[in-house]
Amino acid sequence: MRGIVSDHELTSPSTLQETLALLSDDPGEVRPIAGGTDVMVELAAGVLRHRRWVNIWQHDELRGIGVGEDTITVRALTTYSEVRAHDVLSREFPMLGQAAAESGAWAIQNRGTIGGNIVNASPAADTPPALLVYDAKLILLSSRGERVVPYRDFHTGYKQMQREPDELLSGVVLPRDPWLVGPDSRALQRYRKVGTRKAQAISKVCLAALGVVEQGKVVVFRLAFGSVAAVPLACTAAEAVAVGSAADATLADRVAAALTGQVLPLDDVRSTARYRARVAENLAREFATDLANGLTGFAR
Amino acid sequence: MSESPAQSYLRLSVNGVAREVSVHPMTRLIDVLREDVALTGTKEGCGEGECGACSVFIDGVVVNSCLVPVAQVVGTENVTVEGLADGDTLHPVQQAFIAAGGAQCGICTPGMLIAAVALLRDNDEPTEDEIRVALAGNLCRCTGYGRIVQSVVDAATLVRATKGAGA
Ligand SMILES: Cc1cc2nc3c(=O)[nH]c(=O)nc-3n(C[C@H](O)[C@H](O)[C@H](O)COP(=O)(O)OP(=O)(O)OC[C@H]3O[C@@H](n4cnc5c(N)ncnc54)[C@H](O)[C@@H]3O)c2cc1C
Ligand code: FES
Ligand code: FES
């Protein structure tokens, strides 16, 4: 049954300070709404449990992409369309650009934000695997100040995360490691979303991966999945197995064997656990094989 | 939970006209447009961002009005399908949809028109693929999409001709 608007409250403070104060007055009571593309769907479905909301869409200081010497900061209200349109970001972090391009259709991309995708914390979300692989850091902001959390530590369980109830996500920081993402990078980067149709479909499985081989040895190997566990998953076991080992024909088998303990998908309306585990393994094998064969650059 | 009716007076601009409405700030933009501003061109298909029937422009950007709380459009320029025509002259996209049979029942049409106008604004020579990507968030239960794509192709020709004439 459709939700009833008057069961909820929505405040739109004009300053960020007021918003932070509202969030800290009674922590957990008030929740932020950004582009609304998750929240308003829950309202429509009658499953929006929280009563009090604070609008953050008007806080322009949370919007935009800042290019620094060593990092790029994508502020929380940056939309998928803004990510796609940004030259440096989509050139150096093509997996993020690809994730944005494959999330929803244009009208969703025009309104859905990076911050909302992260804090909504769906294990099926499409930008988290890319952000895990790029080793992003999150900036969390409250009236108590600002702190930085490595994204790899952020999701702690299904819809559980290292965000205090009074904290806003203010931005995502991506390291511009020239070795990995610059024009001189020797890395292989890959982003693959497997869904039912090209547009609008939520992933059945999604992979992001990055690797570097030097003198026959894997020196960097990062692998992450969406929709195969309770959280967006960095496959740390497979990463540990690969790094430092020979980039040879056995790499794919070794990586695949290391997935089993961490890739624990579920059956749901979109797919089955068996299908997901198989697709995840195939995608990981394909990536490891291509890496061992000396492929570099970005490929879907 | 009904202690606060929480109605607010909000000022909106719709199709260039200033409006004042008294609504709950979390009310969906589509409901305000249809019920408070009495512009019923914008349609509701799914109410969850999937079908695009409710598409409108907010500051020139296409969004699904079923997902936007009205508090977020205070101070923005909002344009609905009713705002596409220039007086009595239909927008080239509207003309093309009529001529090529791009509308049957018409429920998806306002959203298709908005999405097509957005596409042609940035690209007046789109390929069929580009048209299909631009309209991927707009579902139609009637036409099978062929006539819709043709309408957009024809509209692009009209738009280019208009530009050529104006130059
Ligand atoms: C038709 C449709 C298709 C979609 N397709 C995809 C898809 O392909 N892939 C995908 O990953 N997602 C998809 N989504 C989901 C959604 O669009 C994304 O998750 C989007 O990024 C959410 O951002 P938002 O700003 O709209 O979030 P909101 O709905 O505003 O918020 C979502 C959650 O995040 C919290 N939040 C938002 N911003 C902040 C912040 N700065 N600090 C703290 N908390 C915050 C809110 O409190 C809320 O809990 C789709 C949604 C729809 C309706
Ligand atoms: S009614 Fe808004 S997208 Fe379907
Ligand atoms: S014409 Fe009927 S839904 Fe498109």
C-alpha cells in the first residue's frame, strides 16, 4: 500500500550548519534525503519507516567534483550524470564512470547521487564495487567535526555501516595514484554489470577489478563484487592469493578457489545464489586470465 | 502520528508562471503539478521511477516527478509537457509525434516528449541507438516503440530545419 506523506516530516534548512544541528539534536531521529531516488521509492511502496527527514539537496557545498594533485574528491550530492560528464574523473576512474552510466536511465542518473548510493548501502548497488577497487576514502561530517574512513572498512553488515547517526557523508576521495590510474598506468581495469536488461535493471552480479603485472608477477590485484554477499564485497582472500604470485595460467584457478569463502550470494527475486556464484567466478576467472595474458587499459 | 498536518506555503515556478501552493513539503512533485497546479499533462505510470511517464524538467534537467519531494523545487524553473509548445505552435517534437503516430493511448507520451526534447537539445542528429538510450527510462505499453523512435528521428529533422531557417 502506498505510504502516506503526512506520516512523515520534511525540513529544508537553508544552511548546512542547521542541517548538522538537526541531525545531532536527537541522533538517529532525523535522516537526510538527497536525490530521493531510493527514499521516495520506499515512500511510494509504503515501506518508509523513518518519520523525520531533512532535505540536503539545497546544500551546494556538498555538490561537485574537485580535482587535486593527488586526489579527486567527488562530493556526496554529485549525480551520476555529473560523474559521467566529468573528463578527468571518467578518464582516470573509468569504472566509476561506467557504473554511473549503467545505473538507471537518464532521469535517474540526473537525480541519483553518489552519496545516496553509498549510504543506502544496498549490496546490489553499482558504484560500491568500483569505489572499493579504487580504495576510496569517505569523508563524514557532523557538528562534531569531520573524519575520514577507508571505504573498505565502511560496510560492516547488511545495511550496517560505520556512519554515526548524526553524520552526513560529505564526499568520496579517490587517490590519483599515477601508477594505477594515470595516463602512464600499466593497469588492467574492468567493470562488468550483469542484469536483465541494459537500462534501469538492478544488478544480478557486478564486478570491478584492477590489476598490475610487472616482470611476470602480480603486483596489484583488487577485486570487488556487488550482489554476492550482505555487503558490497572486496574479495580480500583472492586479492591476498594473487598479489606477489606469478601471473601465469594458474592465476585464474587460484583466484577462483579463494572466492568460495567470501562469495556467498542469496536467492532473491532478481536471481539465484547458484547463478550468481557461477557468474562471479566466471567474471573473476576472465579478469585473472586477461591480466596474466598481459592485457592493460580499461575494458568492460 | 497525525499531530502535525505540516502544510507549508511553497512558491513554485511552473512553465514560467509563479504559483503558490499549500502542501506537505514531502508531497511528490507529480501530485502538486496535477492536483494543486491543475496541470494534468504529466502522467503517473508506476510511481517508482521505472516508467518515465511523469518526466518533467527541473532547471532544464529531466527528472521523474514521482520521486521528487516538492520542497526540492522551490526556487527552480520547472517545465511540464504543457510548457513545451510556444503559444499555439507545437514543439517540433510534438508535431513529429502527431505526424508519425508516436502516440496511441497517450499515457507515456508526455514523458516521451520531455525525454525527446532533452535529447534533441544536446544532439539534433541522434542515431537510432542514441534515441533508444535516451528513451530507455520511458516505457510504452502500446506502440512497440518503432513509431516513437521514428517520431524522434523526424523531430530531429524538423529541429535542424528550424535552426537552419533561423540562422
Ligand atoms: C528506476 C530506478 C533505477 C535504479 N537503478 C539503479 C542502478 O542501476 N544501480 C544502483 O546502484 N542504484 C540504482 N537505483 C537506486 C538509486 O537511484 C541509487 O542508489 C542512488 O544513488 C540513490 O541516491 P539518492 O541521492 O537518490 O538517495 P536518497 O534516496 O536521497 O537516499 C538514499 C539513502 O542514503 C541516505 N543518504 C543520502 N545522501 C546522504 C548523505 N550525503 N549522507 C548521509 N546519508 C545520505 C539517505 O538517508 C537514504 O537512507 C535505481 C533507482 C530507481 C528508482
Ligand atoms: S510514474 Fe514516475 S517514473 Fe513511473
Ligand atoms: S502510447 Fe500507450 S503507453 Fe505509450
